[in-house]
Amino acid sequence: MMEDDVNAIIAKVFSISESQINDQSGPENIESWDSFNGLILVDELENHFKIKFSISEITDVKTVADIKRHLKNHNIS
Amino acid sequence: MTLSKQIDDLKFDKKLKVAILSSFTLNGLDETIHVKCSQLGIKYQSFVAGYNQYNQELLEPSSDYYKFSPDITFLILDIRNLLGENFYNFNNISVEDRKSLTHEKIKELKNIIKNFENNSNSKLVITNFNIPYYSSNGILELKSEFGFHEMIEEINNSLRNISKTYNSIYIYNFTRFISKFGEKNIFDYRQFYLGDIQISLNFIPSFADELMSYVKPMCGLNKKCIILDLDNTLWGGIIGEDGFDGIELGHTPNGKAFVEFQKELLSLWEQGVILAINSKNNFDEAMKVIKEHPNMILREKNFASIQINWNDKAENLKHIVNEINIGLNSIVFCDDDKLNQERIKQEFPEVLTLELPDDPSQFVPILKDLNDFNVLQRTTEDKKRGEMYSQQRERNSLERSISNLDDFLQELNITVIIKKSNEFLIPRISQLTLKTNQFNLTTRRYQEEEIRTRSNDTNFSIGCAQVLDKFGDNGITGVYIVKKDENVWFIDTFLLSCRIMGRGVENAILSQILKDAKTNGVKQIKAEFIPTQKNKPAETFLSDYGFMKQDEFWVYNLDNNIKTPKHLKVEVE
């Protein structure tokens, strides 16, 4: 459930198709994932899941897997 | 973001060059304004200065910013950047030091502005500085001698005075943006620490909307007229069912909402916004409320057109547009009925149809959220507009009572006063070039700075016409710009405000230009008609007058007679 939502939000923010996204996706391999769009992603995720990430969580994210890990720490499943 | 790139291919009839200079990260603002401009049919070109590069760009005359030569520049500054460390340790320095620091900062800003004035023809919008809700002085902040908040207020006051001195400089009241949405919402500490973002990403669209308040009037896209329904829009209830004493207006909570709504509308009317009525009702019954109800704020004289009947609302709207003679895209339609809203949206997509809810307490905030009535300069004509339109209603009834047009024109006692452009007239001349669509030969748009430059250029003759008649002063309603070469004069711009069309004024102004040319030994006048979607009324003007088509131009040989209409008096100032 959460995983599907995350992929959909990522696809929307970076204007790519969901099939291009896997747990290893990140700024390294998604071209439009720059620091600004990264913050838009944070905004979208926070609004969707009604949570707030800490700065450490935000700066720690290197891949989609990291995002999912942090969401689990916020009790999102 | 991607939308902004795709829509560039659409057709645009206006263009605007925008520069954005800021002291903090404002990613996304440029793209958002781009999208909003495109939605309005404005071709958008932008220059975004590098992060915190505003000083270099504005102080160096050969900078990329000046090379870009924008029409409008947004300079968006923040107080942390301006005050540096002193933002935090103002308590550590003496009152005298606080004062001298503040004045030094004001001097810096003035120096930037002076450089801008010397090097650019752009309009400049500078944001003033937010006064943070917090001060370590706590409850004693306002008791302290030249305290933290007073420092910022002093800077803001100086900015306000600067904007009163220079025509081309505007201060955007950023403190008002903060009071509208709240500092705690707009300033997100995480985004600030992560990337010096001081307007959080969520609020970039709202901020872009605020800046669009300048863009719309620059492109002549501001709204000029509000068309209002009556039942459940200006008062509660239905006059035909509830009767004169049964409608809600005043006293009750809903009644107060309608009164307040009318007061806000009246206030817009006093600033030059035209009001009109479009209502399905029995005319006499509804007019009795407008004329006699003790709590009614808007009265007959406030409405430029009154359509109270049982006709289709779209048909009535068309009628109002014809009577007032303005473009559909300058109209706001205000009706509580969802079906009517839908009807007008479908029939006239150019009209801004408000989505009024059933609850009248929301009418005032909805009205206040519109940022569509802005003008860059309020001229005397704007303030008198309401009065002028009620005079126009009287003129129309005279016209209906006299069947022969010549007799009617004779009866009007028209005087046309031709005035050469001067500092006092420049704002109005520019305004007319920006907003006149119908009787406009070339539809060339000129900002004030451009009119000023040409007014000082002896190769140009720029003038305007004030029109008076027995019902009153129509104000400055015609403009011409002529480029003078030795043997040929070229009519670059010739326009007439539509409310004055069809009374021979256009012929009077044109013959004055021809006479002037002849006196100066000129042989030929060259003119041009550039067709647009809206300027059909001017299409045959040149040929009717006797101009001959020559390639893409219209030419008048000055050996010919110069015809002047006889029913009006022309004075040259």
C-alpha cells in the first residue's frame, strides 16, 4: 500500500513512469531528481502521509529504499 | 514544471520580459509565473539571476541583467541577508549603532535603485521586509529605543518613500503577504537550513499570484467591470417572493454579509471599477429596492448598465458589454446561482465567472482574493469613471429620443481639446495604449517609460485628446503617436477609447494631425492598420477618411483637402 503510493508520488514529481522506479532508484539514476525536485518530493510525501521528516532523514535519502525505510520509522506501512 | 515548457507553442498576443533577482533561493517561482502568464496568453521570457547575485547584476551596467532589458523586474530581498549577523545581535550594539546600521542599509538600497534608474527602462518591484513575529526583547520590544522591529520599519518606510518618488518603482508589501498566510506557514526552518529557501515551496504559487498583480495591468489584462446578480447576491432572499420587507439586508448575520459585500463593491467603484446589474426579476420591483431600501449601499447611479428582465443571462451580459463598450475579458461575473455560473462560463470563457457559494459570508473574502482590478497608476479618469458612465447612460437616452444621428451630434456640443504629451499626461497616454483594443489602428502597447522617451524625442509627435460635451467631461480618450520624417509623417499609433467612438472625434483628431503636417511642409501621411481579433471598429477608418492603399500602408496626399467634422469644436493646447 505505502510502496505503491510512494512510487506513484515519485513518478509524478520527477515526470517519469512508475515502471522506471525501483528501490535502487535515486538522484544517481533519475535525471530529474535534483535537490530542488527532491524537496518537492519531501513536500508531496509529507502532505500525503501527514508526517514531517527531520532534516537528517531528508539529507540521508540516497535511494527509494531509504525513503521507504524512513516512512516505516514514522509507522507508515 | 514540464507544463511550462509545453505551452510555449500556443498562440500569444502579448509578450513580457520578466527578470527575477533575489537574495535567497526561489526555485520554482520563474516556472510558476511562466505557467500563469501562458494561461493568460502572455508570451513569457525571463531572466533569473544567480543565487544572491542581485547586487552585482544591478550595480554593473554591462551585466547580463541589463543586457536582457526586461519590462519588469522583481527584486526579492530578505531581512536576514540585509542585516547579516546584526539580525541576531542587535541587542549587543548601541542605539546609535543600530541607527547608523539602518541608515547604511537604506543607503545601500538607494544606491542599487539609483543604478537601476540610470541603466534600465524596466519597472522595478521591490519587496519590503517582513517584521518577524519574534523578538528576544519579548514584551519590551515596542518599549525599546530604536529596537529590532523599529529598524525594519524604518527601512520599509524609506522604501515606501522611494516608490512615491519614482514612477517606475513599486514596493510589493511582503509584510502583507506574511500577514495573509502567516510567518509560521511561509517560513519553514527545514527548507531554510537545507537550501536558504525563505518562502516554503507550498507557498510559491500564492507568491507568484501576488506578483501577477503587476503583470496583469502591464499587459492590459486587468478586469474593469463587475456584473452582478441581485437576489441572493446583493441581498438575501428573492424580491419577487419575499417582498421589499422580507429580503435580508442589514441587521441579521446574513443581512450584514450582503451589506458588507456591497460596501466593498462600492469601494471598488470609487477606484474606477464599473458595476452593472444582470438579474431575472420584475424591473419595477427590483428597482424599488435599489432606490428606496434603507440598507441598500449601491444605488442606481453606481451602475453603468442595468439589465433587469426575464431574458437569458448570457443575452443580457452581451447587452451590457455593448452598452458599456468593453471587452469580454475585462469582465467579472458575479451570481450565486450555479446554473447561471455554468451558462456564462460556457458561453463566454473570457469572462471571469466567480464561483460564489450559497453562504454569503464568503462573498467578501472571495472578492478580496481577486487580484484582477490593479492598475499601475490611477489617473483622474479612473476615479471619475463611475460618474462618466452614468453621464453616458443619459447620453444614450438622448440618442434614443432623437432619431437623426446628425441632430444628436449637433445637440451634444462636443469640444475636442488636443494636448501635446507632457509629464502629467504620460501615465494616461501609456494606459490608453495598453488597454485600448477596439478603435486602435496598430495596437502597439507602450509602457510609460517608452512614452516618456519618445515625448522627449523631436522626431516624434505624441498627443492626446480630451473630449467634453453637454453632459460632462469624458476625460482623455484619444491618443496619437506620429513619427516625423522630412517629407512623410508616419502614424505609429492612433486610438480612441471605445466609449467615445462614432461621434466624429476620431476624424477631428486625424484632421488636426494632417493640418499640423501640412503646416510643416510635409507632403504625405502614411498610416497602417494592423488587424487583430478586436479592432474591427477601426478597420475602414482610414479608407473612409480618404487614405489610399499603397502596399501594406495607407497613404494620404496632403495636396488634398483636409476634411474636418462641423458638429464639433476643436481646440489645440
